[in-house]
Amino acid sequence: MSGFYLTRTEMGSLLQAIRNQEAPFQVIETACNRSRNSADISEIIPKLPSIFGKLLKLGKEAFGLSINEIVSLGNQLEYASFRSTAVQNWVKRDIKDWIGSPQLGKKYSIEQAAILFIVEDLKNTHDFESIRLLLRYAFNNPADRNDDLIDPVIFYTAYAELFEAIHSELNLSKNDFTEKARALTIIFNHLTLSQREDIEKLLISSALSVQGAYYQTLSKHYLEEVWKWSGEHF
């Protein structure tokens, strides 16, 4: 539906709700209220991609997502553009060793979905060799979530919060980024000081990648405005 989108913090909350086997009604309602032009939210829900209807009927069982469902959700994120063919290439080749096989039958777990959202953001500014290094350091063996340095959903939500904290501010210094990231990592008591400092840097890098996507989107918008008024098309 035109005008509807999810912020990354909303997506983080949505993923956590699904993992807790809770229908993410409040998250979806918040996003709908931001963009709706009708009086009743029930009129908006049927216009959204079908995955939202499934999520609102979520019961008390583990819920997995297909590649197409991950792409459908991902394309509701602001400043993001997912393609099924690209994501298929990621899981079959580019990050095969760090995403693993579907963990819920033929569907991917919420943690695996979060990793794919992370990859989408990182590819704005990093090559896949660098992305694989981050995935290996932060998440390690995809078949064993217990060896993660930090949970993928928590990492995604943390840098989403960092992005939103810096997005509206101009001329932030390196110290500003570090202070905001440090405030987010203070809850990670299980990490050593060195590991927390590393996570701070990874959060900053990831948040800046999202900021890069914002500038790309803005640049494309202005270029499209020129072609629209001149009668040319991409």
C-alpha cells in the first residue's frame, strides 16, 4: 500500500514479537496509523502484503519465513529494496556458510531473517567479503545460536535505534557515534570490554550503511523528478 512502511526499530520489534510467538498487532497498527487515510485500520490490513495477515493470526508455535516472505517484509522497510533473486543468491552462495539451511522445515528462522535484513543494509557500503567477516565475528555458527556473540535480532534492533538516533542530526563527530553506540551496548553484560567495543564499531558501521541507503534513495528521488518532468523514463 502506498505510504505504508516500517522503520527498522519497528521491524526489530516485529521480529521479536514473532519470536515470542505473539502477533505483532501493535507494531503493524503503529505503522498503519502513520500512513493511513481511512478511519478504520481494518480497511488497511487487507491492502498490505499477505504476510501481514499471517502474522496477525500467529499462534503459539514456532513461525518461520520463506525467502519470498522475507523479501515481502523487507520491501516494507524504508530505504530498502529487496529482490528475491538476490536473496536466493545470498543464501546459496554469498553468505551460505553464515546463514545455513532453513531451520524450520523449508522456512527460515526469525534469527536467519534478521541476518538477511542485516545483509541488505550492509551491502550499501560493504562488499561481501567484509559482510562475511562481520557475520562470522558476531554470529559464528548459524546452526548454533548459543555461540553467537550477540543475538542477530538484538543486533539488528540496536543499530536500527542508533540509525534513528543519528538520522536527524547533522555534523556528528566520531565521538558522538561512539557515545550513542556505547549507550546501546551497556546491556550486553555477557561481553568482555573488548567485545563490547567491537560491537560498538559494528553498530556504527551498520547504522551508517542505512544512512547511506537513505542518501541513495534521496538521490534517486531527485533524479526521477527531473526525468518525470522532462518526459523521460528509466
